[in-house]
Amino acid sequence: MYFKELAPAQLKLTVKYPANPLSSPFNRHSVARKGTGPGTASDPNGRFDPGTNTTQGPGGSLGPRPGGSLGPHPGGNFGPHPGGRLGAHPGENLGPHPERSLGPHPAGNFGPHPGGRLSPRAGGSLGTSPSPNGSPATSTDPEPGSAIKVTTLRFSGSGRVRGPVRDAGTGCRVRDFAAFKEGGVAKVVRGICTIDLKVRHAVAAGAVGVVIVNDREGDLRGGLSGPRAHVPVVGVRKQDGDLRGYAEIVTSTLSERRVTRNLIVQTPQGRTDEVIMVGAHLDSVQEGPGINDNGSGSAAVLELALRMRQFRPDRAVRFVWWGAEELGLLGSKHYVGNLSQQERENIGLYLNLDMIASPNSIYGIFDGDDSDRVGEGPGPRGSDEIERTFQAFYDSRGLPHTGVDFTGRSDYGPFIEAGIPAGGVFTGADAQKTAEQAAQFGGIPGKPLDPCYHLACDTIKNIHLVALDVNADAIAHAVAAYAFQDR
């Protein structure tokens, strides 16, 4: 599936909203629940019906549906006007102060009074009244409050929704939404489980939108594995996670089926029952040109393939440039998933290059034996030997190196799931460089290993040339070690 963000997402906290958020005409996300509740029906003329007991009157003003009234039952703040228009219930006022009352207009419309009250105005329409904190608000289109920096998550639905913010913790369990009310905006924290699971639970509980708060510094990026949710799904930074009151979310996205391709080249020489595979993803995110992620890895694989034309390896070497890695490892998943059992057994190992020239880089080697005891476990049998092969290369250059966890976030993931030994090198993405890493590798502590990760600034200027040269040599060393010796 193809996904594209058509316009930047917006998230605003607002002061005042309708008592029932489902009645807001703004809750029209990409797949509305047609005819199943408030805010989904239209009148015979095709105009949007913002609630179950109202319809649009002449000229677009809000009037009562025949046989119904707007507002609570008798004794509430509003009652029916004898003429069929909206008027104040006897003895009751609208607004924080008695002097800010709502009065009827003979034409059924309301306009602002010079004294600050909502009062009749000839030919007018519904105006604004100061809210308790002094900012203007109306019952259908309140003046927005503070805007929050937000990112659209991959495969988010498209639409504009409003509702009260409901905190659901991590959102990983159904009981996290036990107190959730339909029509709310779910706020969940990143981590523990997948974004897919969080969104699935939120939508099942009736959320009209989902806000995911980052559990670390920086912008939250990533998304769902496919277009399974049809509500807006956005991410906010950790420091902006204290969202309260009502929220308005606007997203504009496109999800559709498209064709992507892998490019595969293999040496004509060498035995094919223990093929050495080396690969890198060729695509980038839409936000940037992707010169480090992953032009660096793709270029290294291409250079190695060009150099291999001069040699006759004992084992065949298969070079692959994967498509659609950024959309969920689509190219490598399709490739591995369509291999026969015999074809899988004929792959001796897979070496992955994804971001090998980060500006604030480390020399990372995938921890094939899980000796670091961090995150996921070891790779399939043989992955430990691949790790030692890379370690020997850096040691021979007198260079420091460190283990990197098999998180499954790159194209080696489908291979280790299939039991194929894997390894590779990695210079870092959005994680911040620690003081220990700065002492070991140099660079700036407290700054991202790649400050332009998934951003427009990932250009040719975002390349650490020394790291690129060293890691290209490292992968050539590993390929030579396995392709030219009968181990």
C-alpha cells in the first residue's frame, strides 16, 4: 500500500465545544459511520446533519427538527421558542454571567450585542461570546486555542475531528479504554506494544482520533503497518503530551495500492546452495531525499557489485536493492515470504546496510549473539559468527565498535524471522549519542546520531564521508570472507 501526506497535520486545543462531541459537524473522518448515530446523517437536500434532533434551516441557520427541540429536556438551559426558533428558557441564561444572555431574534438568527451579549441583529447569524477565560467561542465553531506541533503517522486516516481528550495510558490493553466514551480523542503513550494495537483498541472504544505521545525526546515518527484505521492518527513530542480539554485534529492523507519492485543482481560464478546476500533499501521517506537513509547503504552495495565483476567467487553473491522499506519492509517481506523452503535453505546469510554514514555516527554491529543483553534476543544460528567477522575488521583498523540490537526495523527482519543468519553495520538514526559513545567515537553527546533522520535536510551534506568509506570497506571485507573461502 502507498501512503502520502497531502498536507501537514494540525492539532489544536480549544476552549469550548458542544456538550456532545459526536454532534460536531467537524467529526467527518474519512470513513464516517453512516446512519448509525449523531453527526452522520444528512437531510433530504444532502446537507450535513450535525445531530439527531437538528436540521439545517433556511439560509444555513440552525433550527429545530420537526417534533424535536435543541438542548436538554425542560428545566435545562434551552427550551423551544413558541415560534419554532431557538430561545432562552425562562429563568435560564447562556454564558458565565447573568448579563450575557441569549435572546431570540424575530428572524431566528443571533448576532453580537455591543455590550458583549448575544442578542438580536437584523439579518445576522450566530456570533461569538467570550468564554470564561476571555477567548471567543461558539456552540458550533469555537475559536481555536493553542496549536501543538504534530506529525501525521503513516497510514493515518484523513479528516477533521473534534472531541474531548481521553487519556488511555499505553493503550495496549482493552481495559485501558474501560472509561473511554465514544466520540473522544484517545491519548496514548508510545511503547510496550505496536501502534497498530493502540489504534485498534482506540477505534473499538469509539475514538474519533488518536494522539500518540512520544516516550523520548524529539518528534514522533513512524505509523501503522497498513491502512487499517480510518481515523486521524498523529504523534506529538514528549514535552507536549499533557493534553487536556478538547482537541481538534486535521489530517490530509492518501492511501492506495501501488506496485513497488526489488532490484536483484547475482554473480554468474559461485555455488548457489550457499548464496551470500547483501542488500540495502532504495527508497526514502517522503519528507526528505534520504541520502544517508538510505542512499549511503544503496551506494555501498552498488560499488561492491561493480567491483565484484573482476572476481570469481566460490559462493555466488546476490546483491539486492529493496523497494518500499520505509512503508513497512514491503520489498524484503515479499521476497522472503515467496521463497520456497529449498530457496531459503540455499541462502547462506544476509548482510544489511541501512544508514552507514550518519553525521554524529557510531560504528555499530548487529548483536548476533545477544552478548549485550539489550532488547531482542540473538539472531539465527550463524549470526554470532557474522558479528565476530565485522568485529575483526574494525579491530584490524584500530577502530572502536559497539553492538546494535536486532530491533527488526530494517530489511534483515524478514530474514531472521525465517531462520536465515543475518548481520550488518549501522551508524545510527534518531537516538541521541550518549556521553559514553561520544568518549568512544567522538561527536556530540546529547544530539541525534543522525539529526536529519527522515527530514528534508537528509541531503548530500548529511553524510559523514569517513564513516561511509570505513563501512563500505567493512561490508566488502565480510562479503570476501564468506564468498571466497570454503568455510
